Amino acid sequence: MKRVLITGAAGFIGSHLCDRFIKEGYHVIGMDNLITGDLKNIEHLYPLEHFEFYHHDVSKFVHVPGELDYILHFASPASPIDYLKMPIQTLKVGSLGTHNLLGLAKSKKARILIASTSEVYGDPLVHPQVEEYWGNVNPIGPRGVYDEAKRFQEAITMAYHTYHGLETRIVRIFNTYGPRMRQEDGRVLPAFFSQAIRGEGLTVFGEGNQTRSFCYVDDLVEGIYRLLLSDYHMPVNIGNPSEITIMQFAKEILALVNNPKAHIIYNALPVDDPKQRQPDITKAKEILGWTPKVDRAEGLQRTYEYFKQVVKVS
């Protein structure tokens, strides 16, 4: 039985990855320091013989007994509200944490996949974003702690691949949504669902003309799984190229939730907020045979069913 270590295992994407690898017959070792993760996301796995969990911060030395075949590094605060609140931890997990896990992969002769992000493109001057685009990032702006942590993460991963011959994979994740998102994490979809269900104002920044491309989590996990098992070591975009403005998205949520008290309110644009986000997924199609399958209407309905259960209405 192959063994896989998944960091950030109690987080949104990490917990879905744990489910997938258990389903595929792996022995899964989850690791998380729980600063943003939630054990509720993986508690259904506790009784399983082939799942174990380590409460650990990967920014410190990482030891895992026994053999390892794969490592998936998904530990990091990922939403603006988190990395603005925890800038040092965000930089440390992207640098020290990645260094520790690359060292572990080297010692175990394991293949490692690191979770990068569309944020490496910054506020892009190329649209849609292709993997060859180097980005337009402000390293000292408030978002720089996340953007540069991920850019460094890619750089050190490629250095280990080139210098040590380590088997590495890099996934650049675009906006992803689905069950287990934290309602208070500050990202647009959980914020909109929570506000609409409670009958509050959906906070649109600027005039809502900025665009995003939302990928359902099951599709993302499928792309990550295929990338891990592929022979391709350069970065690959995984995301849904169906682009939508934030204003259009707010209206879709309002129509779905259908709470007469819910409405749209406006706030000033955050500093360095990207104006456009859309993945070019040509590489994912050609190399992995991957395209997203869940359209936004279906994905939002599934996600709404989850948020109806977790959002408290006073």
C-alpha cells in the first residue's frame, strides 16, 4: 500500500484530498497545525485503519516514521483575512515549511507536489493567465506575504528538482469552492453565502467589475491527482476558465438563496486586488487530459446545501 503525507490536511482542499487518496487505496498521513484548519473536516476519517493524523507545524522539523511515496504540501493560510492577520506564519510555511518538506521528500525518495496559486500572477497584465507569464506582483504590499511565499515556494521546489533530481510537481490553483469552506475566511464565495443566508448585505468591492473563475473542489482534486501521477514537473494551472464578474456572481448567489432581506452593498477595493483572474488550462488538457466537469450552477447548489447547515441565523 502506497503512503502519502498531506499537509494542511484539516483545511478545505486538504481534507478533500485526504478523502480522495483514501478512496484510491492509499495510507494517508494528515498533518496540520490547525491555525486555519478544522478537525471536523477529517473526523469522519479517524476510525479508518489507513488514516492517521499529526498535529504539527511544518515550519518546524518534520519527521514521519516509515516509508513515504508521495507528499502533497497544502499547508498555508490561503485567504486574505488569514494571511493579513498572520503574515509571518504565512511566509514561514511557504519558505521554511516547504524547505522542510522538500528535505523530507529527498530523504524518503518521495515525489512531492506543492500547492501554488494563481496569486503568483499578481494583478495580471496577461489574460487569460498562462504558466509562462511571470506575473505582476507587489512584493511589499499587503498581499505580498502570500504572493511571495508562493513564488519562493515554486523557486525552491524547482531548485531541489534541478540540483537534487527530486521528483517535484507544482499546481497553480485558481479560485476553488465547495463544502468545508470556512464561512469566516474572508473569501468571496463563503462571504456571499453567509451574508445572503443571514439576510445581510453582500459586500462587493469597487463596482464589482473585477473577474474571477471558480472551480468546484471535486474538479480541482481530480486535476491535482492526475498531476501528481504525471511525468510533468513544470507548473500547471488547475482551475475553471468560466470567467464571471464579482457583481454577476453576487446576483447568482442572491437568486439561489432567495432571501428577500439580502442585498448588495459596496466597499472600496482592497490594495492590489487583482482585476482579472482566468486560467489558461491548455497544459492541463494536453498533459493531464483534464477539464472541469461541474458547472457553476451545479457546484453552487451543492455548496449552498452545505452552507445552509453551517451558517447560523440569529
